[in-house]
Amino acid sequence: MKGENRMKLWLISQKINDDYDTYDCAVVAAPDMWTAKTMHPSNGRTWKNGDDWDEYGSSWTNPNNVNTEFLGDAAYNIKQGVICASYHAG
């Protein structure tokens, strides 16, 4: 559909918190790279300036530490959110 804003798929990853009970990566649907970097793998909640993810413990990291890789365009019916995530349970 022409003119429609389509979500993009991103692989987000981090190596700061790599112990038990942490996420190391996720595939997310987001309109742009910065939005993808700011999404928490547990529920897609986006980081706001000043957040430190305290309510999630140390399971993720600040967006400045998140690596992103563009995977491709999402299907037209995909909404912003987490598609799948990798979690290392303790």
C-alpha cells in the first residue's frame, strides 16, 4: 500500500548485562533504528530519558549500549513491538 508507514524489523542486542536473568537480544518491529534501540525485550516498553530499567533489574541496558541490525520490512499488519527475545534464565 503506497504511502503507508510500514514497520521495519530490527535485531537488537547488548553485551553489558550478560549474567543469568538477562536478555541478550530480540527481534523487534519499529519504525526506525532509534525506536528499536529504546525497546525493552520483555514487553516492548520504550525507554524514556532518565529511565534506568530499575523495575526490570539488570536484565537489559541503556539504549546507548544497544546494537541494532536492520533485518527488513515487516508485513503490513505488524504493529510496533517485540517479535521474539532471547532470555538467559538463572
